[in-house]
Amino acid sequence: MTADLRQFVEALLLAVAALLPIVNPLGSAPVYLAKTIDLDAGQHADLARRVAVNSFLLLLASLLIGAYVLDFFGLSVPIVQIAGGVVVSSMAWALLNQPDQPPPSVRDAVQALTRTDLEVRAFYPLTMPLTVGPGSISVAITLGANHAEGMRSLIIYSLAHTVGIVVVCITVFVSYRYAQPILRRLGPTGTVVLVRMSAFILLCIGVQIVWNGVSALLLRAHAG
């Protein structure tokens, strides 16, 4: 194995290991399904593909230009974490308090959603902040900002991180695409329990993201 190939593989594994646990598509699948209860199988497949593509584009943009965008607007990663953590927490809280069963008009009737409706829903809230939240964005920005010096290393790291993002987004597509048949096997009670647990974990993640941002700002203020 050449040095360049070893560097590529190490950077690829680092990207997957850093992003996959935070994106956590398997853990988000019940929440995704709860937010798309009114869709049929074809719309689920289309929406899962759109969310995966949106996730790829968002993570890639964060990787390549995220640090420059934050600098341009005078923002810091902790501020992004606090704002995003609040959004994640509010969405999780809403899921925790929603009825166990959707209203009959939603449960029994499939909405005639337009392409624009699906595109809007695919981005918010299903891509951001459910799938790609402030945690994964900050990780992608960190990956893009930390690499070895030199154009050769920059190209190798960028390609490896991009491939790693592709792997993560394929996992997102598979998890969301087949969330419905998997949860159907759990039955109504098992699905409700899993959705509630996932929503609570999502709430904890949101609070943790907020705390990470607050801690970073307090540490920066103390150091200053």
C-alpha cells in the first residue's frame, strides 16, 4: 500500500467514523417516519432519495467552504451549535408531545403532494436539522479545516472525505427508505415506544449540542 493510498484510506475511515455516529440514520429513522406518516410507498422512496442527496450536498458544502462562510459572516462554530441545538430540541419536544396515533384524516388519506412540497419537506426538517444537524456540520467543517499542508495532501484528503460523506449518505437513504417495513414488524405499540425513545434521545442530543456551544463560548470568554 503506497503512502498516498494509506493516507486516503485513513482519511476516509476518519470521515465515516466521525460523521456516522452523529448523523445516526438508524436512530433518526423512527422520527423520520413519524414526520412522514401521510406519504405512500412511492413518496417515501422519493423523499428518502432527496434527503440523502440534500445531506450529501450540505455536508460537502460544510466540508469545503463551511469555515470560509462562517468567517465571512463573523460567526463561530459554537454559535452555530447553540442555534442548531435549540432547533433540534424544539423538534424533539414536539415529537415527544404529539398523539400516539395521527388523526384519521392523516392516517388514512395520502396527500396529493406536489414536487415542490416534497422538496421543501425533504430539506426542512428532514435533512436539516433531523439528519444533518449542527453537530455533523461542525464535524464536517472541522474535517475540512484540518489537513496536511500541500496541494497533493489537500486533494487526497478532500477526495477521501467526499467518499466518506457518500458512504454516510447511502446509509441515510437505506435507513429512511426501509424504515416503514422495519417498523411495521414492530407493530403499533413497538413503533410508538421506539418513536418516543428516539424523540427523547434527539432531545438529549439537542441539549448536548447547545451545552457544547455554551461551554466553548464560556471557555473562550474565560481565556480572554
